[in-house]
Amino acid sequence: MAFLYLSFPFLLHLMLRWNSVWLSLLVSFLPLAVVLLLSAIFKVSDYSGAENQLTTHGLIYIGPLARLFEFAVGIALQVSRKNRRSFSGFERHMWLLQLLSLAMAAWFVAKGGTLGIRPWMPHVFTIWFDYSGGLPIWAFVIWTFSFSNAWPAAFLSNRLLVALGEVSFAIYLVHFSIGHAAARQFCQLFHIENSSLQLALYLLLVIGASFCLYYAIERPGMAIGRHWANCVYPKRDLSKTERQEASVQELVSNSSRTPAD
């Protein structure tokens, strides 16, 4: 995770300063290609019971080099929002694409593990597909739902779901390491054997810990990050001429809205 965070400013620099999303995606894809190629050449084992043994599971699922491409795709989706004007004429029909993306995601969840093309894949690529094969589909879901004016996205914009979305990264961090262990300890301490109560306790602990982590650490960290970003990329001050032109345009706009006497 730390490697991905360290790579973030470099990928963002490629996308913004060089104005090349595709170049940054290519750069992030190359480590994945190298990992897959070397794993196939040296026939790295899938799993191993030996400690500190090099495996394809470690390289492809855990290793940051193989996950860099997915990280870059997420950044590219956010950066691409500035080009949404090109879809302004189609935005009122975006709900169709949103429903299509959800249907594709549901199909992949149901059938992704048994896709007919998997026997034709190289073994190493099959392992990657098991972990990350849904990347294009989930990227499509995220992109379509970034158009929040459409009703499927608007339905998901209520305050509760938005709040859970904001703490989703914290949920990812604590759902197993803290939530699972704490819930198990509580169930043993209070002799809770009902599975529904165990699940409710687990969700309560995970969500509660996630909100604490979000407000105590994540939000202050984001504030520090924004401050540093403003120091590195300060907002460009308008020149005197640009300010004058903006004032004239505002004056003309205001006068055009004033009814004639």
C-alpha cells in the first residue's frame, strides 16, 4: 500500500502535467506485464507452505508492482471527469449505461469464476484474472456512476450511502484485522452463538471503528495533503488583463439579464 501511495504523485504528474492518461496507464501496466512474464518463464509456484517462499499469489495478488495498473486506472477515472463535457449531449441517457454496467457487474460476479475463455489463458494470466479480471467492468461501473444526474446514481446519493462511501477505505483497513478479531472476542466473552447477532455485532464494530479512523486520521491527513498540494501546485493568479476581461464579461452578462426600459 505504501508503494502505491508513493507512486501516486508521479502518476498524477504524468496525467496532469503531461496531459497523458494513456501514457501513465502504459507505464503502470509494464510492471504487471514483467511480473506475469517472469512468473511464466521461471514457473513460479502458485502457493507454498514454506515461509518467505516466492509464489505467484504473493507476486500477483499481494505484490504492489502487479497492482499498480489497477491503482492507475482509479486515478485515471478521476482525472477523466474533467472531460465530461464531451458527453453532455448524452448525459440525459446515461442511466442506460449505468443499468448496463450494473448488469455486467452482476453477470461477472455470478459467472466470472467459470468463464469459458479461462482454459485458453496462460496459467499465470489465469491467476491474475481470478484476482483482477473484473477491472474493466468495475471501472465501467465507476465511470458511468460518476454522472450523478442520472436516476440510478442519484438513488445512491443519499446521505447514509455517501457517508459509508467516505469511510469505505477505512472499512477495507479494519474489516478483518480489527473487526473480525474484536467480534470473535466479544462473542466468546458474552457467549453469543446466534449467527445473526454475530453478524450484527461484526458490522457494528467494523462501521464504528471505520468512522473513528476516518475522522481521527483520514480527514486530518487529507487536509495536510491538500495543504502540501497547494504548496507544490499553487493556484495560478489571473493577470491584470485576464481580470479586466473577466470583469467586462461579467458586466455584459449582467446587463443582458436586465430588462430594457
